[in-house]
Amino acid sequence: MDNIIVTRLLELVEPLAALSICHLTATTRQKLANDDLSVNVYPNDYGGFVYVGSPPYTVPAESDMAMIFEVARLAGIVWLKFDSDAAILEGLPVFDDLDQGH
């Protein structure tokens, strides 16, 4: 394999952080599943990928997602992967399945 290609590929890397879907309210989780969030999302069976951008592409209308975007921006994260098996980030709110975003 050509090392130049590998080096160039690494120059295109965009940082991604995997977070537990429990950091999203039930309402936001449903919007994610339905591809109906106010930001660019790519849902899957376990959560989905959300494009933050660098600088952030937009500010989410959903307050739980907006808080996470702010932390992601400070950390230089471009993509968020929400997954039911991903880590819980201490300091971020956690919502149970019964929460309706109130």
C-alpha cells in the first residue's frame, strides 16, 4: 500500500464520538429514528449518526441535542454516534425511556 495514500486518507479524518442514546430525551430519540431532527442525521437500528460539522453546521432546535453539540464543538468533534451500547458521558443529562422531553 502506498504510504502517500494512507497519509492523505488520514488528513481526511473527521473526529467521531460515540455516546449513549440515553443522553437524548425520548422525543429526540424518536425524531432521530424517524430522520426528523433539526440537524443532519443518519439513523440506524441502534441510534444513529449526527453531523455536527467543524465549525458546527447548525444549532439544533432540540435542547438536549444543542447541549451535546456545544460540548462536541468544544472538543473538536465533527460526528456523533448515538448508540444504545455506547458509553454514558458523566456530566451530561441522562433520560430514561419514559421521559417525553418535558
